[in-house]
Amino acid sequence: MKKADILIIGSGIAGLFFAIKMAKKRPDLFIAIMTKEKVQNSNTQMAQGGIAVVTDHIEDSFEQHIQDTIQSGGGFCDEEIVRMVINQAPERLKELIDIGVSFDKDKSGTWNLGLEGGHSQHRILHHKDISGEEIGKKLIETINQLSNITLFENHLVIDINTKKNKGNPSCTGAFYCDKVNSQIKYIQAKTIVLSTGGCGQLFKNTTNPEIATGDGIAIASRAGALIKDIQYIQFHPTALYEGDKNPFFLVSEAVRGFGAHIINEDKKRFIFKHDTRGELATRDIVSQAISEEMETSGKQHVYLDCRHLDFEEFYTHFPFITNYCQTIGLNPKTDLIPIVPVAHYQCGGINVNKNSETNIKNLYAIGECSRTGLHGKNRLASNSLLEALVFAHQASNHIENSIDDVSFSSKKIMADFSEPLINLYSDNFVELKKELQALMTVLYANKEVDFRKILDKMESMKMKTVSLLFEKQKITTQLVEFTNMLTVAKIVVESNMQQFFEKSPSY
């Protein structure tokens, strides 16, 4: 049976940055990172835009960034949290730069700051259009240099274990599947940090990779953690339309900040009818405008028009996007790029305080799986990487000062089962996943929703899953992921239903 002082579940920017900070603060602690695939497989690696930080105090200010964030969040942000995050941003940025992360500068040596929807100033630091890949690469290199961190790839955490302590639950360890040996095992831990990312795969159309199955939300919920604001799923307005592909390729917000236009089938811009900022309105407004345009026209997409832009400069800024377009036969210099809004980011999640603590003792959550109060009901572009850094920092400070008072649980756990799993990739789970994705897509596409009918269908899917488990008598990785998706989907539906009835008391 393994033991770790700190178990981190997930390998995106939040988990890796936390691990680095914690390892440097406390080299005496053993830190384990478990990730269900390769360490590089995360939403962080796919982030194109960059990180929002106020660096120009002449044109810009913390206060402007704070107000942009609050306005984008539709009045649902926690202002104290917003101020904490934005005021910390320069320090956290310096820490990234200190480990070698490179951000673009112009010829004079000053930051080449990008502009994105909802921002009143240019304040996005970026590395071309592969900012997440650059950050992830440097974080992984740093992790590999720290001897008190051990990375366990292909380790799928199934559930965390808790015990009651004076009536209050505290986490003591986790059951996981070692996918290489196809066995279920157990690890004891004094503290567990969830950094598992989002749940975009609940939807038929998403920018999220196949690993984004809401694992952390499901694990936390089953353990009794409070989930909050999970109904606020952000749709990105400019995903490259390629039919039924999943995931969709993201065309960064920064492309619109660079000057690209959104046009309809008649080659006319239409976003200004919805907001005076046009293409630089917040994501919720732009996505809704596109959806209404598609509904009116009966078309499956609208277009992003980059043809009027300086192509040489465009390619310098967006080589990844340009090259991808060209691989499917599109040239941004001469062709219109078909785009559509798709599920992109989970604004709510596991409820945490300013120290990243959940309501379960010794259980923390950071990154997209957490609900911090920063985003409200709509995330401001490029605030997510910043949030991950700040709350990783907050958690590391809190755990550094509290972990010495935590002991390993003395409770005996039956673990390290010799019976292997089977990797059951049957048509049953493929079809169940498609059915669930269709239900969730309807939930967010239709103005009138029969919540009870959707929940009944989910209950039926749950029974099918139990039947498959009984039939095979094996817990499989595919079963775990689908069960997590179903758990999170039900919470999302119930949260939407609660919000609907609160708004419509006479319904």
C-alpha cells in the first residue's frame, strides 16, 4: 500500500504549480501526483490565449481588470476573491517566469499584450497561440527536477476515502486503478488536492479533450463535498466547425482581439446588434448572438473572417491555428473559417474558500474543478490560468502550516486487489455516452426543458450501467469515467432545475 503526505489528483497547471510550490516549501514531504493518462494530457496543454495580468500601470490598472471580471461574471462574482486574485497576479507571473516560462515580447523588449473579449485593455501575456503548452512544458521539466515529487501516470483515481472525526468528515486516502497493471489499489494520504479539470465531455460538441469527464466533481460529490454554481457552463463562441468531430478545435479569443470579424451567411457582421463591443463582447454574449443567428438562418455555423488582416503578422501570432486550418484545407488569408459555439469551461464546481479548502477536512480543490467565486456565471477570457496559479499558491500556504497536525489514518483498508480490471470498451458504453451527451446538449440548447424527463432518462442510464457492472463483475476504466459523467450530469441538471424554479416561483 502506498503512502503520500500529499496526493494531487490531476496534472494541469493548478496541480503541477501547487506541487512545485509545496515541494520547495517542504522538501521533507512526499508528494504524489496521479494522472489518469500521460502528464501532458490536460486542458492546460490546449490553452491558446494566455494569462491575464496587469503589467502596464499607465494605460491599465488592477481596478480595471477587477471591474472587467465582475462585469463578465454577471454580478455573481465574489468581489473579495476577484481582488485577491488580480492583486496577486504579478507575483504568480514572476514565479512562472522564474521557472523558465517564456511570453512574447515586441521588438522593444516590452510584453506583447493581447486583447480578448470582455477586457477593456490589452493585458494577455501569451506564447504565440500555444501558451498552455509552453507553461505545461516548463512545469513538467521543473517537476522532474524535484526529488520529493513522484508522478504516477496512467493512474485513474476512483474515489477518495473519508472518516468521521467528531462528526466532521476528513479524507484519508484514495482508491485508484493502476491502468498499466489493471489493478485496483489504495494510497493513504494526509491531504488530497483535486485538480482534475472540467466536464466538457458531457456535451456532444466541446473543445475539451476526451479525458474531461468531470472526475473530480464526481469524486468530491460522492465524498460529501459541496458543489456550487455547476450550472454555469461557458460556451466558447469560436470553435472550428467540423461536423460531428469531438473535441472541436478551438480558435482562440485572441484572434478576435487581433481584429477578426464574425460574419453570417450574407457576409455581414451581426454581433453589434447584441452589444456595442461587437466581437469583443464577453463569451456568453457572443455565443448567444451566434446561436440566435444560426437559429434564424437555419445554418449549422457562422464564419470568422481574417482575410482583411496582415497575414504575415497573423501567422507570427497564430502559427498553431493557421497550420491546423491548413491541414483541413482552409487558408485564413483567403478563406472564411466556419465557427460554432461549443461547451468550453465549467465556471462552478467544488466549492472552496480562499485557501482552496472544501467542506471536507484535508480535501482541497484547485483549477477548473473548483468553484472559487472568481468567475461568477461567465469567465472572463484568460482568467482561468491565473486563478489556477493563485489558488495553488493559497493552498500551498495553508497546507504548509497545517499538515504537521495531520496524521495518517490508522484504519485498515482492504486494498491492492489481485483481481485485474479489464479494459471494456464495448458498444454499450459508447452508446450510453452519446445518449448522455445528447441529453446535456438539449438541456443548454432549448428554452423549454422537461427536467424530470431528463432526470428519468439519466436514472435509466444508471440502471444500465449497474446491469453492465453486474454482468461483467469488473470495474473498468470506461465504467468509472461514464459513472463520473452521469454523476456530474445529474448535478448539473438539478442545479439548472433549482435555478429555473427560483426564477419562476409560479411555474
